[in-house]
Amino acid sequence: MTRALYSLCGADEGRFFSPHCWKAVMALAHKGLDFEEIPTTYAGIREIGGGVSSTLPVLDDNGRLISDSFAIALYLEESYPERPSLFNGEGGRALSRIVEGYSQMIIHPAIMRIALLDIHAILDEGDKAYFRQSREVRLGKPLEVFAADSEAEKAAFGAKLEPLRHMLKFQPFVGGQSPLFADYIVFGALQWLRVSAGLAMLTADDPVVAWFERCLDLHESRGRTVTAA
């Protein structure tokens, strides 16, 4: 059986930093499925499956290509129902959607301001021009201007995690007593920050840090990143 996950990397092929790819990695590991993680630069995305997707991750499950981390999780849940569930039913899927919204609307923009220049710095030289041009079009300003308030964003970042902190008063994982895909959504975001710029803005006694450490200890995830800031 051949199963491959194409994941975004920088100049160091062991430095996987995409939050969405991390979600897919954790979903596959949660299901206990063997897979090869294939380091892929931005320039290499177009070579996957004849250009099947413009973004990563892409899962190749014995010739079946699936893109988008949430779509991959849904596919794994449907295709491997005998393995540990990523959602534990309809409620878990709904929970994951609202957590996805929280992560992408609140956490991701903050991480972009904090880590944008760090991400640019770790990219393969062939990707840097594309990253700068595409992000500056999207942001409407030079990277350096957008990232000028990064120190203020670092100071404010902990407050954006307060909904997660509140939940962790009652249970060890977002999914309850054990993790679900909803955990991997926020974990992916913080892993993106950790690998690109570090987590020094969070204190060691923060319940979010304890939760993140628990997630790192799942599925041998800590050892999957060769280099972390």
C-alpha cells in the first residue's frame, strides 16, 4: 500500500511549517495509517498529480488524490471507519468547523503578523519571490510594513487564545478526554508559529502550553520537525 502526503517545506526539507499540512499529518497519525511525508516547495505544488491542487496538503491514497486538510480528514473518516474516529460523530464535525473558523479568523492573522518575515526567511530561494509577490498582493502592502507591529502582536497573542484556555479548565483536549480533529486544527496553527518563529510569547505555566505539549507527545509528532525556532 502506497500512501503519500505532500507537505509544504522551506529550504530545510525537514522543516514542515504549514498549519494545514500539520492538521493532515495529525489526522493520518490519529487513524494509525502509514504514510510518507513528501517535502514540497511552493514551486513543486504544480507538479503534483498534473496540477490537481494549487495548495497543500495533498494526500495520495493509492492513486486517489485529496486536497484541503478538512477534506482529507473527512475522507479518512469515511474510508477508514474501523480506525479511531477523528470526529466521534456529527457533533465532532460541527465542533471542528467552529474551531476551524476561530483558528483561521483569529489565530492565523495574528501569526501572520508575528511570523511573516520569519516564514519568508526559511523558504527555499526559489520560493521567496513568489511568496513576497503573492502575499504583498493579498495584504496590499510590503511584507516589512505589514510585519512592523509584530512585537505588539506578540504581546497581544496570548489573549487570542483565551477561548481555548477556558475550555482547558474542564478537559485535557478540545475533543474531551482524548483528542479529535478539532485539537489538530489549533495545534496546526501553533505548530506553524513554533516552527517558524517560536512560542516565546507564551509562558511556561500557560494551560495552552501544557495542552500543546500533550499534542506534541501524540503520534511521535515532536520528532517530525527536524528544526524548530
